[in-house]
Amino acid sequence: MFNNTYDIIVVGGGHAGLEASFASANMGCNTLLITSNLQTIGQMSCNPAIGGIAKGQIVREIDALGGFSGIITDCSSIQFRMLNTSKGPAMWSPRAQCDRRLFSYYWRFFLEKNDKIDIYQDTVVSLIVEKYKVKGVITYFGIKIKTHTVILTNGTFLNGIIHIGKKKIKGGRISESGVKGITEQLSKCFGFKHGRMKTGTSPRVDGRSLNYEKMEVQYGDINPKKFSFFYKTNKLIKQCKCYITYTNKIVHDIIKDNLGSSPIFSKSINGVSPRYCPSIEEKIYRFTNKDRHPIFVEPEGWNTVEMYVNGFSTSFPEKIQYESLKKIKGFEKIKILRPGYAIEYDYFYPEQLKLTLESKYIDNLFFAGQINGTTGYEEASAQGLIAGINASLKIKKKESFILKRNEAYIGVLIDDLVTKGTKEPYRMFTSRAEYRMLLRQDNADERLTHIGYKIGLISKNKIRIVNEKKNKINKCLHLFRNYFINPIDINFILKNKNFPIISDKKTIESILSRSEVSIEDIKSIPLVIDQIKKNDFDKEILEAVSIKIKYKGYIDREKRNAKKLLKLENIKIPNNFNYKNINSLSIEAREKLTYYKPTSLAQASRISGVSPSDLSILLLHINR
């Protein structure tokens, strides 16, 4: 049946598996995607949305590198919002509400258009490994398939158990079986360390049973943007409404009185819960000073009455879910279509991976997504992309692809996982990045597209588009630095804002650098309008230039700090370096460095327990 040897087999048809498959196929590798159910490819298991704080930046980075998550989101969006616009540009984060059915449809659509990708419905239960090198997989039906490389993207399916009250159902997602065999093989035969994590999802309810007049309306942006820099989709003219309501004391009392029936509090669940996305019962228990918690009511698509109750993830019995929900304003006549549930599953400690996401123990075996202890579609997609790229590069015997912390949020994500590990579901935040001003959502194409081109995922046409954008930005910066504004043209704006007026001519750059002056103020000056029209500077270009001028000090400082870090990144540590022989290192440093095996002095510096004096000693021995 499978006579040929595949270059790469991807196990799992979720967000990580799909990005891995496209990356490897588009880099020329014959790829087989094996998933337990062809009908749930690209399934949004939790809320029907992509992006958000830091997550939106990741999706734009994936797109800039040649991935597909942004394209799929744009094709299936029903509402778009740019979050945190009241804050600085480092915090601006795109988020789109999606049509769940269309999201899966477009993943499958693009998948089937790719001649380099074969898809097969079955369940991988073990790996074929010879001399610590992966050679193939064995499926539930006993089929052996040969391959040079395997990428595991099993999500929540490894020994997954679904919890609803006292009910325990084996499965990786509601109505879908879990996977047994892979954890047992990797841990018993090869010494992989693994743990248990827990995540959850909210009830789905019938939108016809809700009273939206009692809720706050959450509209999309008036001029919605898109995630993809390159793929053109129709403008999102019509948008679905989302709604906000709140829990209250009655809801809290019901939940407090029934905590014992939650598997989290009855200790039926041993896995670690997400700190930053807790269940409603954990929220009520942990935040006793809160009188209410927001509940976001999100449509599942254009042509469905199904609504997702974001903020009410729970594993309570169905009866308690119903009793507490109907006490929320607007939910008085609630009809539940599907109860919320918790799911407990295996993950592998990510510090057992290289920065390429290849295993340190088995050659040509890569891990991506929730199997590495992360939570979220976006984090999974990013890992899938990087695993697919590096698996392809290794087959071609080319240099590995590793993004640094100052280059992308994706670099921060993977470095955090591999260097520090995680004992709880890892979620990306802007606060995790040291160089937030450099890693903005608006400049992901400027940062990464040329890299995507070098590795073979970006076309010449896309590079041309980015270069044209860069040239226009530079041209606009030159204009703003050399074009002078008369006091009469700007002083009326300053007066209206109660700010000091100017007495002499000033360049546009000088005026725009003032905190009280916006790019919209500059655009309102007739002579400047003429120059903008003459040079065809659109809103995107003007926004980029405004950011570069207003935040120049912050950007320059982060660039200087990144250069200092780069010096440490360039000091490589040999893979077989023996730390145990360096007695001058602290005992903790020796233990940690031997376990993590950092590839550079910079990575070693981020390991907890490795002090500055340990680094100095290490540098001395490396130089020797």
C-alpha cells in the first residue's frame, strides 16, 4: 500500500501538523499527513478565533515566513479587531473571529491542492526506530510506513481523558478517540520524560435562546485589516457582532457551593491547568475579591445559531453548567447545545528538544504543538512551521533554521520552551519578549520575509512587494526629515490641544516626534497632503513611518541591546562539551548545563541557576 519511503511523515491534522506539512511540502519534500479523522482537519477545538495579544504577532510572523495560518484566517474571518490600540504600537495585536466550518474547509482546500502532500486517515501508535534514528511509523491497523523524518503533532490526544463532572471518557476531543502507545514507547524505550497537562473548553449554546439586548455589543473595526501581507481576500465589509455579559454573585455562589463536583477540585484531574486561561470554577476560587468576570459571547460562523461562551471553560456536570449559566444576564432562557469539558493529556518536556524542535535522543524525530506543553492555536502553528522547515533542511543537509529572540516572537517561544522548559501550559504574552518594539505586528514582513525567501517558502513576487514597501517607507522618512512646516500650518492644531506652539519652521519629523501630534494631524495640513498624494503614501506606510519617528529612542535602544546579545549568541558551545570536568562551575550550573545542553553562551545565560560568574568560567573554557 505504501511502497515508497516518504521524506517526512506528519502525525496529527491540527494547527501544528498542517503548518508542518505545508512547510515541508513547499520546500520540496514528499510529505504524508496522517490523522485519525479526515473530517476534523484544522478543527478549532476551543474558541473560534485566531490572534490576540502576542498571538496575533505570531500569526503575522508565520505569514511573513510563508506559512498559511494568516491566509486561512483571512478566508474565514467574520469579525476583525486590532486590540490594545490605546497603548503603544508594541502592544497592538490583531484578532479575528472565524467561521469554524470555513476555517477547517480552507485548510482542507489548500491541503488537497498541494501535490507534494498525501493525506491518510489512521492513527499512529508507535515509531520504527533503529539505532536511535527514526525510520517509520506503525498505525493502529498495523500498517508500517517508511520515512526519513517524523514530526509528532498529537495535540491533546496522547492518552487523552475527557472530564465532565464524574464522567471520564477516553478521547482527545469530544467524540474522538485518544492515542495510546507513543508515550509508552518513547518513555520506556528511550527515556523521554513526560507529564500530564489539562486544558478545557466552554459550552456551546443556542444563540436563539439568548437575550442580546441585555448584553454589551462588541463590534469589529470600522476599517478591518487582514493577517496576511500577501494573499488577497475580499474586504470584510459585513461583520458579525460579538457580545459581552458578566457573571454575578448568584453565579459565584452556585459555583462555590458545587466545587466538590468539579474534577479539578475533586482531584480526578492530575494534569496542570493553564495559569492564564483558568476554568470558571478556578476563577471563582482564586479571585474571591472579584464581584464579576466577563463572558464573551462569540458566534461560531455566518450561518449557524451556535455560540461559544468564551470565559466559561468548565468541567462541571451538565446540570451545574446549566444552573449557573442561566443566572447570567441574557442567558435566562439558555439552551445548551454541547457542555463544556476538561481534557487531560500527555506532553513531553520540551527541554528534551534542540532549538530546531528535533529530539535530542532520537535522530530525525521532531515535536510541535501541545505535545511540547504549549496552549493555543497560534503557538502550535508556529512550532509546526519551524519543525517542518528544519525537518526539510536536515533532509537536504542544509544549515538549521533558528529564529533569535530579537527576530521574532516565534524565536522567543521556542527558546523559552527549549531553554527553560515548562511545567504548566505555556502561553505567549508580549511581556515574554525583551524586544517588543522590534517585534511588532506591523513589521513582521520587513523582519522575516527575506528569511522565508532564503529557505524557499517565499516567492520572488512577495519579496518584491516587501522591498517596495521598504522603499516607500524610506522615501517617506526622507521627506519628513527634509520638509519644513511653517508655524501657521501647525499652530492651530497645537492650540486646540492646549500644547505649546512653535515660532520657527520645523521639519515634519520634528513635529511628529512630539507626543501630542498624531499622523492624522500631519495629514490634515494642506501642503503635506499634496506631498502624500504625489508620492502615493498609503495609510500603512504613514503608520509605519509614524512609529519609526515617535518611538525612535526605544527602537534604537532595543537594537543596541540585541547587538550585545548577538555576541553571546555567536559564542557556540560544542554539543559534546563536558561540564562535569569544570570544577569551578557551581554544582547547580554543572547539573543544569549538562541536562539542557545549550548551544550558545546566550542560551546558557537564560538557564535558571547559571550565574554570571558561571558564564565567565564557561567562556574561559570555551576559548581554550
